[in-house]
Amino acid sequence: MTADRSPVLRRVVAGLVAAAVLVPLLLLWQTSRAPGRFSVTEAGAFERGSGPRVTSLEGHAGHDGGSAPAATSVDALVAPPGPPDVTITLTARAERVQLAPGTATDAYTVNGSTPGPTLRAAQGDLVEVTFVNESVPGGATLHWHGIDVPNAADGVAGVTQDAVPVGGSHTYRFVAADAGTYWYHSHQVSHEQVRKGLLGAVVVSPARDASPAGGSEVARLLEGAVDVPALVHRYGAVRTVQGAAGDLPVVVPPGTAARVRVINSDNGVLPVWVSGASFRLLAVDGTDVHGPPEVRDQAVVVPAGGRADLLVVAPADGSAARVELGGASAVVVGPDGATTSSPTRRPTATLDLLAYGTPAPLGLDPDAADRTFDYVIGRAPGFLDGKPGMHWTVNGHTYPDVPMFEVAQGDVVRMRIDNRSGGPHPMHLHGHHVVVLSRDGVPASGSPWWTDSLEVADGEVYDVAFLADNPGIWMDHCHNLPHATEGLVAHLMYAGVTTPYLLGHETGNIPE
């Protein structure tokens, strides 16, 4: 009798063991599935951080049982009324473009080219852009990377607007409040649409009555300097500068300066260095460096999404200097037909922005922060929208169950970005610039390092701060865009701000 029962018993035990393994996996799979329609404000847990109690956060509906502050929709967070100073229509199309003789690719263009036209404005101008989606499938938007636009103009599908369908249009209005180098790109299926070229440069010059910043020597060098946008983008294996493969020549007389505005639109870091001359790093991510000294034999690391403005003077001997863009191409500065040295290898030394330039007031007191948050980047096995694998986590959670960092307008906010994920991440907070306070416990000692695209290597810890002075719901994500689509995304939300827009595959709004 015992022998007859043992096969049955073994099958029962095996079934129970299989159930014990499969049922939790099925539950994990099911709970990881992103809803077909959901609001970003309901996706993950609200985090209020540590710090003094902030009255305007107390009573937030759904968190401590009190009444909510008066709700403000993202649609109401707009630029002031009035006639615009700059108007332009940008039309996106799907078409085939020629990168070099014999080299063509399927791309997304803006006004018939990729990158699209450089948008220029002066500081303080009211800018109005009409975006038309002529033929980009799946919808598209425009996000103004690095420009602290009002939230309604941020261009994030499913958060601040619906994606613009084929045949549709959308108008963006914002004040170009800060002079600097920026760029625009789609924030709908961004990992694909940016890669295929739906992007362009933005240059905001100082106010017409402003004197050049950076000290008398820099001001003197900037007089008569040639202004050169240099948007770097890779189409497959072809790296381009301003849409063309190879070097970009900039013709200037000996002794004349060029302001080279390097924009890294790709997903990895872009090392930049100068052959044949010294240079100064004038600005990072649209913010001037205070007291920038001359640099030789060092590379500047430009993160994905980041910008670096280099001041380069054409050599007095009539030769040309090369602003090397990763070693694959260069901006060549000098007289027409000038000889230039061959491309050089990346210098062994890298310019450390933590100590470059001279100190200046921050305009905020990080030691008296109202809110303090941790943004811990990790990686863990599990399911992401039903897909098994190793996935990025934020504070231990996978998308869409990622943090919503909640602040009140006027807060001084500190955030510690701690990368424990096994890989580097260029972190980008929309609508704000952050100032770097320290890296791995070493305090900043040079010019205030204001940034919106911060490269955080594996194992690094950055302490940053910012003033919460731009109400809205803002993405705070990795700008290696495939990482964002794999869930490395969180959000910053001001108390009392809501959105009528929805995310999810059923909505057609897929910002990553």
C-alpha cells in the first residue's frame, strides 16, 4: 500500500512546490503590468522627504486625511499674455535624409532638416512656437531641454499635454528668461524620436542692454566673437555636427574668438577637448561659469543632454584650432584654408567642474533646506510591465511605482543622488537647474556648478540643491533615453498641482 501511494504523494508534493514558485511569480507579473490608462500623480508613492514641516504640504488630500489646497491644473501654468517677440512654426515630418554622399537614413525632420532650425531669442523675449506634426507616426511633442519654461509648455506627453497626432498642432509659449545654450526635442516615444532626429538647438543671447558676463578679459574676448551652435548627433554609425558628417569649419581671422556651443543630443557622454589652442569653459547647461580660467590639455565631459560653451581663439600664426568632439569630428576655428593639426587623442586629464572657476553667491542656503530627499538608483531582478529581467529602480521601486517627490513653492530643496545601479546615468530634472554641492563628500570649491544634465557614475553620490520656484509636475529622469523607457524615471510635484492628462498604452501618450 505504501509503495502504491508514493508516486501520488510525489506528484502532490511536486505540484505544491510548483504552485509555491509559480503563484508568486504570476502575482508579481500581474502587479507589474502598467495600467492602460493612469495619471502620473497616482502611479507611485508620494515622498515628502525630511526637513522642517511645511504648512503648505499639510492637509494634502489623500495623505493625512485633511483637505487639499486649491488645485491648479498644469494647463493653467502658462506664460504671461501679450504679443510674442519671437514667433516660429516648426513642422515635423518622417522622411529620408542625406547625411553624406552615398549615406542616407530614415529620420524625423523639423522644417525639412535634422537637426531642425536653430531657434534664437534674446533674454526676456516671449517666444511662441507653433508645432505641427505633419507625418510623425504615433504623435510627437516638443520639450525645451534646459529652459525653465512654465509647466504647460514642458512638452511631456501624458503629463503636460497629449501627444500631437499626425495632422495636429500645438502652441508653446514661454519667456526666455535665462541666456544660454539649450535644445528642443520630442518627449513622445523619446528614445526613438530623438534618435531619429526630431530635435534642434536653442540659443538665448543676453538681453540687448546687458553687458557680457564673466569678467573683463572674457568680455573683451567675446567682443566680435563668432557664435557657433554645434549640436552633435549620431545617426546609427554616423556622427554629425549640425546635421553634417565630418568637421564643421568656422572661418575667423587670426586672434578672433569663437563661442562654440556644444550640445550632446546622444545617450552617452561626449568628451570635448581643443587641439592647437587653449580654451575657456564659459557656460555649463546654459549657466555662465564664474571666473573661467584658461584650460590646456584637459577634456570636458558633456553628459547626454548636456551643453558646454567653449571660448576658443584662432591662433595668431594663421593656423586653425580644433574643438574635438569625441575624436570623430571637430569644429575647426581659423582662417579660410588654414592648416590644422591632425585629430589628437583625448587628453588623460579631465576638467573637474567641482573646482573650476571661482566661487560666487548661490542665491539660496542649502544648509537651511525645507525639503531633503534621497534619489537612490539601483537595479534588481523582477518584472517591468510584465517583462522579466534586471530593471532599474528608484528608491527600491520599479516603474510605474516610482517616487513622486512633493514640494511647496518657495522650498529650498536638497537631494542626494546615489547611484548603486552598476552603470552611469545622466540625470535630468525638468523645469529647474540644480547646483552641485558635493561629490562623494568632497564639497564644491569653484564656480557654482549649475546643471540640468548631471552625469552620475556608478558608485558616485552627488548632493545637489535647487529652489522650488517653478510650479508644476516635472520629470526627473535618466537622459540615456533607453534607460528612461526601461523605467529610470521619477517626478517632482508641487503641492496642489494636478494634471488632466493620462499615460499608458491605451492613451497614446508614451513620453519615453
